[in-house]
Amino acid sequence: MEASFERAAKSQPEPVKVESISVEDAITRFIASKETEGVGSRHMLTIRKTFAKDLLSYCHGHGLMFLREIKLTDLEAWRDTWKLGKTTSQKQQSRVVGFFQYALQRGWLDRNIALGMGKIRIKADERKPTIALDDKQFEQLLAAVSKIKINGPITDDMRKRLRTLILLQRWTGFSIRDACKLERKRIQPDPGNDKWYRVFIRRSKTGVPVFAALAGDIAKEILSAPNDNPRYLFCKAATEAGIRKAVQNFTKAYVALDQVADIKNEHGEHIWIHSHMLRDTYAVWLLEMGSPTEDVAALLGHSSISITERHYLPWIESRARRMFERVKAAYQNWGHEKAEAAKA
């Protein structure tokens, strides 16, 4: 009241009143807005965990009931509790900035305090190197499928399903989640060549369908994967719960496979096998075979070619060096041919 009287005496305007909203209500409305926008179910799980669980629990545990009570120091202290890698932490902090920007635009705050959080920087030598399997290592991985055990005996059908999943990921670049919800009808014989099949990956931004090519024998083995639901290859139903369960089961299978395969690099060091390695193997194989980077980006579903370049830069650079040497050799051959022609 005193501050209001002082402003009146000095003919100063009253400040814009900021709506008092609880942290819980703000989070609820933020999540509802994301659902209305059509954000994917997988990303929605991450949003709910970040805000409806982690941030809300932190605020309640520190007596922060209203959104305006949260200070920059609170956000930094909350960030210190994250048990995430640097890359994942970068993405999480970006989501936090987005949440407070949403609150600012609705008049619940007078500034976006999350913008004051220091950037999480990742040095080049801190980034995990991309590891791709060579042909010999991949065959060793497939051979190990017959040896795995997951909390007791495993049936031949389960082994066959795992083998076909490995083949699918290796030759299409599917993530384990996308592979688990794949419908059989998306794998069809190529109309122009009966020895090949094509796999519908997605539609590009321009609406053009993107297909991956599969050799006929590999496609037929993948389609032979036993499953109770004839519509899908690896999950019983394409519900969120069904897909999540399938991903969990196959992730456990990959852990068991890593133990029995015991694949080593050129230095004799153990290589940790995980599903994403097969996606990387596919991408590196394409680049080494001379595929343009933009084609690899389209097949992998990267939103930008820069993502592909960042992840697979060593192989892109290697391909560029090979191209340079080939062009140089072509010039030299051309020069020799001209010299011989001049002598004649």
C-alpha cells in the first residue's frame, strides 16, 4: 500500500499485475497445451516426467507453491539433482526454458528466469564416439543369438524374433521403438524387381514417401517373425503400453546378447552392444558406400542434415577424402591420355 501511495504521489503508473498461479496448475495447463498441439506420445512422457513429476516434487519439497516463488537459484539447485548425461541435460534445460516462456506469454511471470541458467557445454572429446559394427562383428552378433539366456530358458520363437529385429535394424536404420511398432504391410515386394523388397519409412515434409531397400532373402526372414498379432512384427498391439513393453523386453535381450557375443574392437577391448549401434551401422555403411549425406539424413529421419553431419562426421570426412583422391586420379589419367595422344 505504501509503495502504491508513493507511485500515486509521483504520478507513476501501477505495475501490471501478474496472475498468481500455483506451480501445479501451471504445469497442468502447459501439459494440456502440448497435448492439444499434437506432440508425440513419446515426447509427452518426457514432458510429464520433467515437470509433473521432477519439477513439481522439487518445488513441493522446498516449499515453493506458486510459480512466482521460483527463483533462478532454485532452478540451478534443481538442475544439480539431475542424474543425466550432458547431452540429455542440454535437452532438458531447453524444455525448462520453453515451460517458463509459456508462463511468461500468459502473464504468469514478468520474465523468463530459466534464460539465466548457464549453458551446459560439451567439449568435442566428451562426446561419445559413434561405433558401427563391421561385417565380421555383425555376423558374430547374429551367431550369438542362439546362446542367449534371459532369466532362465528362452524359446526358439523368442530367439527368432530377436534375430529378425537385429536384421531389420541393421538394414533399415530403424530405432528399436520404431521397429517394435512396425506393421508387416509396410514391407512389400519392389514392383520393379522381384528380388528386392522395400520398407516404407515415412513421408518427407513434401509428402514424398521414403523407402529403404531390403534384399529379398532378408525381407522374407524378417516377415517370418512369429507374433501373436499378425498385423505387427514385434508388438502385440500398437498402444503406448504395448510398444513400451516390447521395447523393454528387447532391450533386456540386447543386454543378454552383449554378454554372450563378447565383441571386441581392433584393440581387443569389449564393445558394448545396444540397439542404437545397428542404426549407426546402417548409416555408416551407407556413407561408406557413397550415399549422399542428404539421402542418409532422409532415411534416418533426421530433421536436419546438420544432425547427420554431427553424428557421422568422421565417415563423411573419410568419404570426402576418397572422392578427392578419385578426382585427382582422374585428372592424372586424363593428363597421361593427352600426353600419349600428343606423341602419336
